[in-house]
Amino acid sequence: MKYICLKCSKYEAITTKKANCDCGGLWKLDWKPKKFDLDLIDKDIWGIFRYRNFMPLIDDSWKSISLGEGMTPIIRFNEDVLLKMDYLMPTLSFKDRGAAVLISHCKSIGVNKVLQDSSGNAGNSVAAYSAKANIECEIFVPKGTSDKKINMIRSHGAKVNIIRGVRDYCADVCRLEVKNSKAYYASHVYNPFFYEGTKTYIYEVYEQLKRIPSNIFIPLGNGTLFIGVIKGLEELLNSNIIDKMPNIIAVQSEYCAPFFKTVSTKNKNLVKVDIKPTMAEGIAIGKPMRANEILDYIYKYDVKVVISKEDRIIEARNNLAKKGIYVEHTTAATYAAYLTYCDVNGKISDTLIPMCGAGLKSDH
Ligand SMILES: Cc1ncc(COP(=O)(O)O)c(C=O)c1O
Ligand SMILES: [Zn+2]
């Protein structure tokens, strides 16, 4: 198993402490998991590592690092919609799937200190798992990030750097610090191990339902859940478990919609967009680093990209809360996009929507 650069195709050992290839390209894992098979799941483990037969783990570090992430319920919301309750996680967001695998990898290769930039949730996850792994941690967040997320990161013993500027600038500042220090860049965007965790979202859906729903909504900022979901589905396809991709609908904020604009204008490369502040802070990414990879998937699998209207986020959040489901605004935005999609295209049944982040996380 090696890393392969997405830009120049050069190989690199996965034990490397470098953040990316010398040419600037990001890595992908050059590794093929076993064919997915329900009989190869370790049913004694109540968490994502029950799927470790399909994960690129070097050793057993995960055993002392796991916080019991994953195994989130799927509930019926109404006759058309199923919700996967991914905010029922150790740090209250789906990012724990990725962080558990990424920090296990860090432990396996002897990392002592990690740096990471985040809109908050991935920072919460990386801080929590670093704490469990006894790894020093420093997180960069943009000014305006919910105080609750910041306090949570601090409570895990991580240092928080609040950066004046938008999310993309915050990432630039963190990367500069990575260059100048010897710390490991535990980025949910750069590091391929993160996606080996988020792909368990699909494994779980299949194990729970014994099928894959016809329509799958996914929030799309940097694409950590998006890429994980596509990877998981590709593995099910390659294992002859499903025979076609479901209808995948990726959701962006109307105030920060680079993929929406790119796909609407049928561009091959990501187009530049103006960004306005949005309540959907988790998907407010103007310059996603894996844009080309995500666009390849979008065009290959005919993924629809839709926008979530800012003025429907609160309505959507209230609709969910009135039924007992209390989510943060970024997650309400995914449901708002579903409502608009049905208004435009008519009702769609057999739809799965992820409930990614808990309501207690946002301040609004
Ligand atoms: C609650 C929530 N939903 C969705 C996302 C989007 O994830 P990504 O930026 O990896 O596409 C995030 C990212 O932080 C998030 O916090
Ligand atoms: Zn390269």
C-alpha cells in the first residue's frame, strides 16, 4: 500500500510525514480493499472498526483510539425519507468516522503533534481523537466559528487559533504553519485515510438496510462525506453487491456554491465564485482542494448538484426539531435542499439524508 500523487502520479510511502507530494499534488491511496462481504464484518466490535477487513490499517492502534464512533441508526422520518443519524457520534458529527481512522494512522506512524484547519466539526473530531491517542493538537478555525465548537476543541486540550478571514484563508494560514513547523498535517481534506473512515457511512447503510436507497443526499463543501460515500458505493459495485449507482444529490449553500456553478455551466475545472457568509458554515468552502477529483466523480456518476436557499435553513431546522431531531444549520441546509428539490422535481421517494451535525453545536 502506497500513496500516489493525483497530479504527477509519483508514489510515496504511507509512513511519510509530508502533507502532500513535492509537486503540490494531493495523495490518493494506491490500495484495493477486499471485496465487501457481510460475513467479513467483525460483529463483536460496535463501531466502524467492525469493517476493518476493508480498511488500510497498518497495526492495532485503533483499539486504544476508538471512541465507539459509527453504528448510527437510520430512522424513518416520513414515508419518503430516511435519516441517518450521524450526529449521534462521540463529538456529535460524522467527522468522527474519518478522524478515528486518520488519528489511528498518525499513531501507527509515530506522530507526536498534529495541526489542522476546520470550520469546527472536523477540528472537534481531530482534537478528541488526538487526546485519546496522546498526540499534541493545534486547530485553526475561521473567526465566526460557533463558540460551542471552539470550547469543545479546547476542552480536549488542543490549542485553538482563531483566524481573521474566511475558511479558505484559515486553511492557508494553517498550511504555512505546517511548512514552518515539524508537526503533521492531520487534514481531513488532504489525508486519504480520512476518507477510509467516511466510507463506512455506506457500509453501515448497506448492513442496516440490506440495500442502498434510490436517492442519497450529501452536503458538499470539501467533500469528505461525498468522497467517502462514492468510495463506499464503488466498493459495493465492485463487489457485485449493487448493480448501479443510486441517484446522488450533492448540496451546496446558495452563498458558496462553486460546484453548483461549475456543473451548471458544464465546466471541467472549478469556476471561481463570490462567497457570502452563510449559516451553513460547514459547507462554506470556496476553494475545495480536491475539486478535480470531486468533479470527476460528479460527471462520471451523473451526480446532481443543488443549492440550499439561505432563507429555508431555519424553516428546515424547525421542521426537523418539531419532530424531535435537533440539528445544526449546515445539516438543516441539506434538508432544506431536499425540500426545494421536491418543489422543483416533484416528490421523490426512498431518499436517504444524513443528519451530520448536532443542533447544540451552532450558536444561532
Ligand atoms: C455538519 C457538517 N455537515 C457537512 C459538512 C461538509 O463536509 P465537507 O466539507 O467535507 O464536504 C461539514 C463540514 O465541516 C459539517 O460540519
Ligand atoms: Zn506529485
